Amino acid sequence: MSSTSHMPPASSPDHPHGHPLDADAPDAPPVSISARLGRLQFHNSGKFRVLQLADIQDGPKVASDTVRLIAAALDAARPDVVVLSGNQIAGYDEAYAPTFRKRRWNGGWNRMSRRQEERYAASLRHTHDLVRQGIEQFLKPMIDRGIPWAVTYGNHDFQCGLDNAELDAIYREFPGCLNPESTAPGYGRPRTSPVSGLPDERILPCEPGTFALPVCDVDRTHTVLGLVMVDSGDYDLLGGYGAPSPRALAFLADAPKMLGARCMAFQHIPVPQYYRLLKEVSATTAHAVEGYRAFSGRHFVIDETTTLPGSYLGEGVSCPDQDSGEFDVLHAARYFALAAGHDHRNRFVGKVDGVALAATPTCGFGSYGPAPAQRAVRLIEFDTRHPHDPRTQLLEFGALCGKPGSHKAYTYALNSTAPSPGETIDLLDRPGLIRRMLQRLGGDRHIRRRR
């Protein structure tokens, strides 16, 4: 999906075109207006912006084009906060071979000799240094611009040999990190993150990769919405992908009540309900894609009646085999949206039972994905007039950076059709004087999108 659009409303009309954030001095750090204000909040423009980075998925030497895309997207979008939604670390990279764990339960160290234990401990220390080296490279664009960021985890991060708590501790070494320490026996007691640059931000912790960030109104009188990071798990003992822990699911249910506001969730692995945005077709249908595991043997295309224009299905949705009930939790707790990554070639947004589901493609050049020009990050813009109906746009490498500096990007095509150009509205387009006058004269007219 290369278009700009609303996350599709259940039955409400589209909102009028907005304009970018009006930062005082374009080159003066921090770029994040929330960072200037000391808390995640809407500002005088009436806007609040989140940039989602999915599947950087690289080793200790992060691809230069990945860093170029992140930097260019930050300069173009000027977000309040950045969300890294999992699989930042390619745990299977050969650099981590001495400590690689295919699954969490693959731990042979309990049968090691003393000498083997010492050798493994030394390898883990080296892995720690290599992971930190990689993290530093892809965080540098945010740190340089004074933009706060939050991290959750995917199915490859831990494979380097470090668990999520150890990774969390590394991330908290860097300026801008919003991840709270999650050591308390109970969750929900607000904390601050000393390195975040947001001294007034009260963060609700749960466990590494699962926590909630309140976003307040411009006057700081109330919380307008919550951003909930979710560790969606990695692998299941019975096969296929895992799901959030029972503790994380309970936190998901409680977070909106604790914040006193509706929420949007970010995680790595999509839920099975993403398939409800697809249309099942015969295997011989043009551009049909076979489903994953529990959905194998069935073929799908994008359902244009339930997704935004420009949506694209490049591979089967890789969700857990068993439905953990997470979507039911989101629906019951009145979450208005969920954004996931994991499927590097998928780029679509649609609504299921009033919850917007967004599939965000990879922004990384160290792993498989679409053509280099179509690797992207997702911009989500909230407006105080309709804060639970944000608009979203993919910011693509080709449009922001031009040609890649390397030809090493691994691409493959399960669906031979390239993503369509999509809608023409651009969240980065700054309206001119005449258009602003016309907008004022026209008021807040809504244009109903054809369903």
C-alpha cells in the first residue's frame, strides 16, 4: 500500500485532508514536538504522529539503505514518536552462530561441561557487544534528531541468544528509549524512562516488549488515546508461531481502563483475523496467494471491498495456527487499531468488526522483501477532531531516497503484480496558501469514501 488514507471507518465518512506538523525550526533538534514538550501529547496543530518501523531484521552491520530510509522518513514525517514493531535483530545471522537458539526451549547448556559453559558465556558477551553495535546503527537517526522511540519483539530477536529482558536492557542504554523496566510483580504502576527525553511521560509496564504509553491532549487535562506495545510471542511448542503471554493478554484487556482512553496496539505477528480482509479464491485465480499453515491449501487475494485502495497481498499472512483470543480481547476493550509487521511483502489496511488492522512491510534491506523502492515505513497521523480514526501512509524508499546504494536486497515475488499507486492524498504534502484559504472557507466537509 503506497497510498495515504484513513484507516477505514466502520460506517463513518472520511475526514478532510490534514497538513504536516508545523515545527518551529526545521533543523533544530529535537524534531519531535512531544520531546520538546516533555510528554507524548497532541500539539497546537491538532496532530500527533507515529512512525512504525517493521522488520529491520539485520545483523551487526545494518544495511546502509535501511538507515537511509529511516533517516529520510524521520525528516519527511517529523514524528512525535517512533515504534519498532519487532524483528529488529536477525538472530539467525552468522555473526551470532555461537549463541544461536532456533527456539527458546533449545537450550543445551544444562548438559555443558565447565569449560563449555565458560566458552558459551564468553560467546554471549561477544553477542551482546555485536547486538549493541547493530542497535546503535539503526537508532542513530532517532537519537540524532531527538525523537523518542519504543520497541517490542518478534520471532527472530531472541535467536541471537539474548532474551527479551536482556535486549530491553541494551535498548535502555540509548537516549530516547521509552521501554520501562518491567521487574515489578504487578503491572500498571506508572513509571518514567529516564533516558526517554520525556520526563513527564507516565508509562504503564507489563513485561519486556509489552507496555502502554498515554498520549494526552494539548492542555494535558486528559489522555486522548493510548499506544500499547505488545510482545506477540515467537514460536509455539506444537508448531507455527506463538502468541502473547497470558500476562500480556490480561494487560491488553486492562490497559484502556487504566489509561481511561481507547488504544491502538503495535506488535510483530499478525492475528488470524487479518485473513478476514482477504477474499478466498481458486488456486488458478490471477495473483492468488496461498495461505500459511492452518490456511494452507486455500488461496487468497485482497478483498477490495474491505481494504483501502492500494492494499497489496504479497504473501500469506503468517499468523499463529491457533487463535489465542487476542482479537476478541482487542474488540472487547474497544481498541480502534492494531498494526503488525512480520510479513515483509504485505501492505494493506482494513477494518474487522470496527478494529482497523494494518499490515506494514519491511523497512530493512538485510532480509527478504519487495523491490528496494517499495521497502517502507508506516506513518500514522492522529487528529484531535477524530483521534480514534487516524490516517496512514507508507513512506517508500524509492520516493524518499531514490536508488539504493547496494544491489544486495533479497526480493522474491509470490504475487507477480506490483503494488498499485493507491490514493493521491499525501500526508507529507504541505498545502499552499490558496488551498488553505479554500479549506477554511469549506469548513470541515467530509467526503464519504466509496465502500
